[in-house]
Amino acid sequence: MLRSILKRPAVIAAAILCALTAFASAGRPASADDTLSIVTGAPTSGLFDLIEDVAAGAGFYKAEHLNIVKEFSSGAGTAAQLAASGKADMCVLSFDPILIGFDKGLRLQAFLSRQSRYSYMLAVLSDSPVRTLSDLKGKTVGEPTFGGSTEALVRSILGGAGLKPSDYDITAIGYAGANLAAVTSHHVDATVDIFSNLMTNEMQANVKYRIFRDPILDSIPNVGWAALPSVLAAKNDAFKRFSRAIVEASVFVRADPQAAAKIYLQAQGKPFTPDQLAATTHIVTLLESELPASDPGNKRIGLVSPRNFELYSRTLVQYGFMKNTIPGNEIATDQFIAYANDFDRKTVQALAHQMH
């Protein structure tokens, strides 16, 4: 009888989820779910909502006794202001507005990363005559928005190659499709964009890129969750459990990209085809090196390093985006990381495979 039950994937998945729930609840008195509100730095759901979709769809929020309320906004700056004014418990966004806003009194603190490395990179088409960064002397680089913090990446990476700002031009070209059009039409010689946009362009437009990453910034994740220090303190236990649910979801995504892609597509609320599932699975697989659990055995998944963020603020000061370097522990905290990573990875991985 037991053997026949264990052959049924749905039963196994339910058993695994029960085990996760029991583990998360151990040592914690039964109570109603805690509600946490999130405002995102984007107007609609997208691929980088993947981890949160998995945290909900695979039952990790439920296992941690959390009720997550999510709203969208017009951009990262708006999301930061909403969280800073108490309109939401936290925001999920590119951290740049938090750092740049520090000079103006914005006091949000990053506590969990949604990536394992810096989100932006410089790229040229694979058939471009630009083979090294120094080849961009006298060329034009496109960035998403003029004067944005991505310009610090351009200055840093090309400065490391020995180029001065007067050696090249920078122009705004937008994101995604607009970014691609500017490159393929040779309006610009190089572009700055995020990895998922570049990979989507490769799949949909049959282009290939040569990618350059900044050796200093690349190890600094600059996208994730942030909140007011007072809110983190007042809802400390709920934020600990939220962080664990996100790290568990990250390990789930790394263990089985197809299971994660299926949950993501289901969260969009529309029917999807096998071809759409295959394409989304491919993108999720390509993102493995970018997402938090790029190394699923790492016991510090989701870390936002105060030391690295102080270094990042110094880079932004160097290129004129901020006035003063920020002490790392004022802009970032690692207080939840040990708790967030304290779970059985094999149980999460088994759940992912059963939901394939």
C-alpha cells in the first residue's frame, strides 16, 4: 500500500510540502498568518517576479505562515518612495534609487538580494569589430536612460580599459526592443542592458551578443528587497520568514527550471502552450548564473553585503551620482541571511522535481 502511494507524484509533493510546513512551524506558536505588503519597481509582472511567484505557487509563503500582498508601481523611484512613506512594508527594485536618494534623506535598507551579481552589463553584437573594451574608443554606447546609474557602469568598465569619458559618447536608447533596434541598426556600437533582456533578444531576434562585465561591480547584486529599518525591527520575525521563503524558492528555481517556469506562467493567469513553457524554461535556465541560488549549496544565498554596498556607493560618488559614500551598515543589512538559509535543501529540491 505504501509503495503504491509513493508512486503518485501529487501525493509525494503534498507530503514534501507538509514536511516544509512542519519544519517552518517548529518552535513557533500557532497563529494567524502575518501580512507583509510589497510594492515593486515595475508597472507589470515580469520574469524577475519569478522567485516570488514560486514562493507563492510552491507553497513556501504558506509554510512560513505569510500572507503577501503585492502591488506594482511606475518605477523603482516610486516604489522606494512608497516604502519610505509607509505605504508598503517593503519594496523590490533596483537598489540604485535607494543609494542615490540617501543624500536626500531616503533611509531604506536593503536586506535581501534577488540576484547573485550586478544586473547590468555592456554588450556588442557578436559580429562587431569591437573585440575588447579599448576598441570602443571613438564609439557610441547606448544606455537605457540618460544620466541613469548605468552610466556609472560605463564609466567604470571603460575607465578600467584605459578610456577617458572624452574617448567615447553615451546616448539614451531605452530598454529591451528599443535597445535591440539601436544596436542592430548601428545607431550605437555597444549597449548596456540587463542579462534577461539580452537573452530574450537573442532568442526572439536571432542575434548574438559579446558581453563584458565590470570586474568590480559584477560581484555586487543591485536588485532585491528593501524596507525602512523601523519596519524591519517591528516585523522582524515576519521578515525572517519571508527571507527564508524567498531563498527556498530560489533553490527550487535552480533545482528544476521547468517546474519554476510552469509556476511563473500559471501566475500570469492565462493559458500557455508547450512551446511557451519550453521557451520560458530556456530563459530561466539561462538565468541560472544571475539568480540568487546560482550556487545552491551556498549558505549565504540572498546576501546583500554591507561592505560591498559601501564600495558601490563609493563608485557612484566617483562618477557624480552621489555626494557622499554611505557606511555599509546604513544602506544594507545581512541580519536575516543565516535564518533564511537554515532549511533542508534536499527537501526543496525534491519538491521542485515532483512539480516538474
